[in-house]
Amino acid sequence: MGYYAIRTNDQSTIGEILAGRQKISIDRLPWYKDDIKIDDIFFIVISGDKSKKNHDYRNGLKGIYKSVTEPYGWDGKNYKIDLEQVEVFDNVLSKKDFYFYPDTLDATHISPDIKGTATQAIAQFNNKTGQSVIKAIIDLVEKLENRDYLLSFLAQDYHLNKLHQQNDYRIKNRETINKKFNIDDFIEDVSNSKLILDEFLLFWFIAGICTKNFMILTGLSGSGKTKLAQTFCKWITTEEVSLSKEDIFKKGTVIKSDRVEYRVINSDRYSVLFEQADTGTRVTLSFEIIEEWAQTILANKYSEDKSARTIREKVKEKTSYSPQEHSYETHLKASAFYLINKTGQTKIFNQFSIIPVGADWTNREPLLGYPDGINKGEYVLPESGVLQLILNAQQDPEHPYFLILDEMNLSHVERYFADFLSAIESREEIKLHSGNTDWESDGYQIPSSIKVPKNLFIIGTVNIDETTYMFSPKVLDRANVIEFRVNKSEMKTFLSNPADIDLTKLEGKGADMAEDFVKLATSPANEYSDKGKLSEELLKFFSELSGVGAEFGYRTAFEINRFASLAEQLAEDWKFEQIMDASIAQKLLPKLHGSRRKLEKVLFKLGDLCHMEKEKGCEELFKEHTKITQEVIEKAKYPISFEKIVRMHKGLIENGFTSFAEA
């Protein structure tokens, strides 16, 4: 496998690249004719003077291609080659982007120049440099269609240790074998914590949050909405986290060598930039070479009295780096001992946050912060910590993160949460600032825009009273909605032995299932085993809801199918009627709101569909609500949905208006 970089200012070729052409041809190449083989990798750098450009583009690394022919058309000076697209980036990568990737220093045309600008049109890299460029690209470019293909070029140890542990946010017990997610374990642990919740509700909650990463919990105040969300978060996460290398070598850290001090100017997940205190000289070292020194020190039981030169000679006996890269021996010795002394220390690192929504929230700033209007290039982080939680989730995609918005409707949801509602559905980015590069704020790198990570689960709790605002149908339509009620049996159980809930018994109990939970929640949708039956039942409800303009669209149909499939995976003993009952209650009934004239006949029809075995229709049955006993409700085909329809009709009669959310 060969690696090459081609720099071109040919406007015809650049036009084809910008247009997304799968195959391009590049000519006037003078060197490496005998070295290039089919399937070699080419990094394409586009360049040119602004005055001579026929297209709108910035100079820099634009994409990765592979050769589909060997060189041909040799005229004694130049040859031609055909390339096929592997990956073209939305935005070019400039040389500055590779500043903190010292292993790419030999990548001509790509990395910052250290010996002046190269003039040749094509450059050849060794395997190590080529792989280092790919590593940097995977780190720098969020949208990669062929990420797995690029990973195949990397060494196995790098693939496992770097790419699957971004930022090295490793919780201590994550080092153990990850277990398959088992909902029965959660139910058992909840029971031991004295939290009284129906088992069916727990199944419903887990299946719902796996189906969609935005859930609204509504219903009776004090019925356990926030406690359930908090309980699951505490159960599947843990707070004790090993310090990452970025934590150890954070900005401002001073490391002492035998003679001088080095101050950390900056660090990323792969390297650290030092400045020597007395001279101001700066040196960038990769964490991999620092680790080589640390491993050698530990293996040979060297003390800090051992000279840097002696350690260097021992490291050079078995290293993947050139002798020149080990020449910063005093830096490397000081860094290695500092790393050894800090490794194993932990910090508190929350994977979830409970944020009380303020009545004065009128925009997104309490969640996402804002660009500093006075100091250009600076960003003010939100005091709530929500943006920080999102950034942490992005850096740790294998583990779940939770944002609990308590009393979500104390303010107009559409005002402060609109960006999230759009981003959750479209998977597009939320704009944060107008800069072209990341802005630094309190140790965080703030990108110009950010996506809602797939491993971030948002749970909103809702109470309805005179101090709150009603949800619009579009908000409810974008979430899975669960209503909490307390029945007589549950209250009797609680009163027989009232006790505080002990959540300490739950902390971290399910942390070894966290990775499998994320895989389950982010996996592609499977079809429900009895798709025909599900479709037939949904069409009945579609027909009735369309009569009042409350019919559901493709998104709702898709999410119900996904919910049914996941519910089936999580609990094999779940019956179709239970799955359908939960689906009606969380996705269809929340659409209903309006006057008696608009809704009464629809509620009759929906009631008939949910209680098909009764002796008389709902139009007759609903005339006397007092006769609709618990026994009548329990006989319904879909009892949860039927009971909710009964309450909605009662509200319709008493108030002339009804909606899903109620006090």
C-alpha cells in the first residue's frame, strides 16, 4: 500500500472534485511512475491564486482518492493516472489543522512546512506518515461516509485504543467485559431501592427512550417522573472517571525536569505542546512517544535519578519513532514521569444533568450559551452545563449521556428548545458562533456548530397547573410521551411501608451494560415480527384521527414500528396488545386537543377501537362516566389508552375543551 499527496491548481480538475465526480484523471505528474500501484491512497490538495480561480473554494486538503489505474501516457517527462473518490470533505483541511498532529510532519503539502514549501506536484509518504494523516483526518472530520474503510488502513492497536476511546474518558469498571443490556436487572434494582413503579411502566420507559432520544414524562405531580429518569441515569452511569491525558496535561500545567520547567500551552487527544519557561522554546510531543518512555521506565524500574540519556538509549532499542524524535530527551523524561505519577487518579465526571427549567427562559442561551459580544473569539458557556454535557457526549460516543429538563413547561418550550427540536429530527447542526475555527472557553473547544449526539438522551418532565404553559402538538409529536398516574393499589403499597427512596443502592449497577444500551438505542430499526397485524391496527386509528385533522405521518408510523421491534427485543413476553396500548398512548393520543365539537365523535370512535368487547358503544357508555368502573377499564383491549380517552372525554364535557396534558 502506497500513500501519496497531489497538489493541483488545475481548475478543470478542481471543478470535477468540487462537483463530486467519482472518478477523476490527473496528468503532468513527473515522479514515482514505477512505484504507484492500483489501490494506492492519494490525498488531494487543491490550491491556486485567488485571481486565477474559476471556482469558489479555499486552498487545502479536500479529499482522499485511490488509484484505479497504474501510471500511463508517459511522454518522457510526465504521466497520467485515474483516481476514484474515497472521501471528499465538506470543508478543506488547512495546514494549521494538522499543527497538533506531529506524526504528520513529513506529509508534504498537508502538514505545516518545516523546511519551506515543496514545489513538486506529487509527494510520496511512508506507511507511518500515511496512516498518521488518516488518523488526523478521522479525528478532524466529523462527516465521513467511509470511516470504516479508512479505519481498515490503521494498525489494530490504534483502532482499539484511540478511536474507540476518544478523549480516553474511561470509567474504571469500563475496563471489564461489557454485558448485554438486561432490563430485568434494572427492574430488580429499582424494586430494591423502594421506588414504587409499575413493572410495565419501566419496560415502557426503557423501550421508549431507546426508540427515540427525546422523551416527555407528564402526569400527576409527585408521581415519580423525575425520580424514574434520575434512577435510570444513576443505574446505567457512574461518576468516577480516570483522568484523561488531556486532563493530566491540561493547559497551564507546569512539569519540572532535572534543570528547567516546561509549561503546557495546549493539548488535544493525541499530543501536547510544551513551552520551556526560561527560553520560550516550544515543542510538540505525541502522547504515543511519551507512553513509550513511560512503559520503558516502568519495565526497567527506573527512578527519577536515572539520566534522560540512559532512558533514551533504552527506549530506542524498541521504538516506532525515529531517533530524531527522541532527541527531546529532557521533555520526554519529565513528561513520562509526570504521566506515571498521575495515571490512575480519578475525577468526578457526570454523564447526566438535572436542569430545572426557569420561568424566564426566553431563548436558547441557558442551554447553549452565547458568543461574547465584547471579547471577539470568546464564548460564554451556560451555567447549566448543558453545552458542556453535549461536548462530553460527543467525545465519548459509546456511552450514554442524559439531559433531564425538570418542569420543562415552566417556560415556552418552543422559545428555548426550538434548535433542539429541529436538530433531533433533521440531524443537522446547531450554529453556535460565526468563527471558522474552534473557540476556547474554560478548557472546552467550542466548534462553530454542533450536532445533538445520538448517545445524548433528553428527558423532559411536565406538570400542568396555572404556572405552566401547554405544549404545542409539534413538540409532543417529536417525543415519546408517557403519562404517570398513581392507582389505589400502588398508594396502598406505599402507605403500608412509607420510606425514602435509596438511590445509592442503584449507582453504577448497570454501568457495565451502558455500551450495549447505546448500541441498542442507535441501531437501525428492525421490523416488528407481526408487521401485518401492526399495520392493520394502525390504519384503523389513522382513519379515525384523520377525521379531525389529527392523522399521523410517516415519522410516527416509523417510530411505532421501531418501538414495537425494540419492545419485542427487550421483553419477549410483551404481548401485541401491550405494545399497541403503549404506542397509542405515547404517539397517537398526544395529538388530540380541541373543543367538544371537534373531538367528541373522535373520542367515541377511538374508545370503540380500544374497548371492542363491551356491550355498547362509547357514545352511549360515556353518557355516565361514573358507570365506567375500573373493572370496565381492565376489560378493554387497550386499557391504558381507553382510560386516558375516558378522562379526556370527561374533561371535554366539563370544560368544553380537552388535551392530552392535564393537571
